[in-house]
Amino acid sequence: MTLERISGEAAWAEQWCQRLRAAASETRVLLLLAGTDTAAVPGISAAGATPESRRFTAAADAELLWQGPAARRPHALPPLPAGVSPALIAWAVLEGLALEPLVLNLGAPVAPAIPHLQLNPTPARCLSGGQAMDPERVQALWGWGERWGRGLARSGQPVLLSECVPGGTTTALAVLEALGIPSMGLVSGSVRQPDHQLKARLVQRGLAAAQLAADASPQAVLAAVGDPMQVVAAALLKQAALAGTPLLLAGGSQMAAVLALALAACTPPERQQLCQQAAVVTTAWVAHEVASDFPGLMLQLAQRFAVQPLAFATGLRFTESRRPELLDYERGYVKEGVGAGGLAALWQLSGRSLQALQDACEQACDQLQHPA
């Protein structure tokens, strides 16, 4: 069962898929939680219906991923305008493949009440001020990501990176623009119709305040307009990929920004190597969204760094689902998050059917509505 290739050379894509297919059941799954005060801007995110509810999104999603939909969890899932948390899709895959995620809290406003690693857990400031994080914090997080990447590479297992950062598509847009990748209007988001004008205003204000040099380092860009997830993920990606580890970047615009940061930190020869090891993998709802342009975003990234980055979309759709919350995905709600697209792709690569995954998601919705 093949994935839809969005970008990248066909030979590289097939080789990457073969490596993941051979080790799907051994893949290391990391969920990086973080926060940014950008999420409090009204209208910027639908990962929680209100700014206050979005403070609990990362904790609630991580608890769902760890404990499952049938459990009575410490933090209730924040109400959404429509649909259901993508953590439910991610949980169905992990349960079916018998994989256990490692959860890292890098700055979620509320810590999850499950086993996790906690590292400097403070949300980033709103990117509009141009001082999202202190440079010293960025350097410390980058060094930690490098060490973690080297450690993961020693295991020889593929790595799947996922995230939960409400407001993170806007910090992704800011980072991409700061790195010289024209991205206005291309970046998706949890809102059914992303407010590209609102995102653009915030990003332009933040970049104007930051006054970054044209050749600013990835760390300087992150300190100005980024979030903690991006720091650790980019550093980890660079180190693990250059050591020969295959990586699945489970997400859309946010993981495109992580890839861009890692590429910016590499030499040109290293960029070619990295693009053979890592792939951005998202949902069909992001890849084919009319209101954004994920393929166009990957093309801009390719042109900026003179590479052919790998990107795929999973074939998971809910057009025939019996659950209204899942049908909402087909109406443009939620779309992606908590590694849903990348984990669904891992399910495909393992040889399991997408109908079986839809059935598992429907059963998870039943359990979520009627917990034990």
C-alpha cells in the first residue's frame, strides 16, 4: 500500500518507504508538546474553542494518546468548533501497531498528568513582539535536541516526530518567512478557513520588531519568532538524519518549518543527505486543502535550499464514516495534529488497510463518548 508522494525524487521516496515499511513496528514515536502565547490571539487557532481552553490542549491530547479514549483522563479534551482531536487517530494507530510514545513537555501551558520528560517547560512569548524566546534558552534547547538526536541514531530504529503546539502553524509561518521561504497564504491551520491576513499581520509585526539580518542563524530566527518544539525537533532531526537514521516528520506546515530550520543549519552537501533520510508526512486534508497549499509550500522550500525534500500524504479519508466527528474532517475541520497523518502513513506502510484504521477510529469515538 503506497503513500501519495507530494515532493521529492521517486527513487529516494521508494527507498525511504521501504526502510519504514521494514521497521514500522520498531519505530520510535516522540510527541513534543509546547506552547506559544500566540495561541491566545482570538481567531488564530481552533485547537480549542477559546484562548483559555487552548491552554489545556497539549496536556489533554497527550493524556488521550497515552491512556486511550475509554479512560477517565485528568484533563478533558477542550471543546472544538467541530470534529474530534486528531490524538484519537494517533491513538488508534499506536494501539494497533503496539507502539508506545515518548512524551516530551517543552513548554505546554499545562503539564500532562502522564509519564513524560519535562524540559524548560515555559511557553514562548507571542511572536508578534519579535522576542519569542531568550537566546540562551534557544541555545540550551538546541543542544539538548542535538544530544537526543545522536542518542536516537545509535539505536538504529526509525524515528517518528509528532507535535502538539496550539498556535504553531503561525510560528511556522513566521519561521519560514524569516528563513527566506515565501509562505504567505500557503500554510494551513486548525481553523476551517485559515485567516491568512491575521497570520500575516502577526508575522509581519514580529519580523519588523525582530530586525533579523538576512543571513540570521536558525537559532536567531527561533529566538525571534519560533516556539520550543521547533528548536528541539530541528536540532534532533539534523543530528539523527546525518547519522543515517530515517525520520518521519508527522505533520504539515509545522514539520515543514522544522525541516527548513534543519536545512538552514546544514551545509549544502549535508542538505542532500538530510533530504534522503527525512520526510514530511501529513494528512490528505492538509495536502489537498483549497484554502492553503502544502505542495506549493514544499516547492518553495525546495527552491530556497536547492534540494528535493520528501513529502507524502496518507490515504486516510472519512468520507464513508458513521461518526459525525470524523465526517467533520471531510468538511475542513481539524485536519491534522498530534502526528495523525504520519502515524496513519505508518499504518499504511505496515501493510494494514485504511478501512481497518477507519473502523478503529470509529470505535475510539464510541469509547470517547461513553468512557468506562
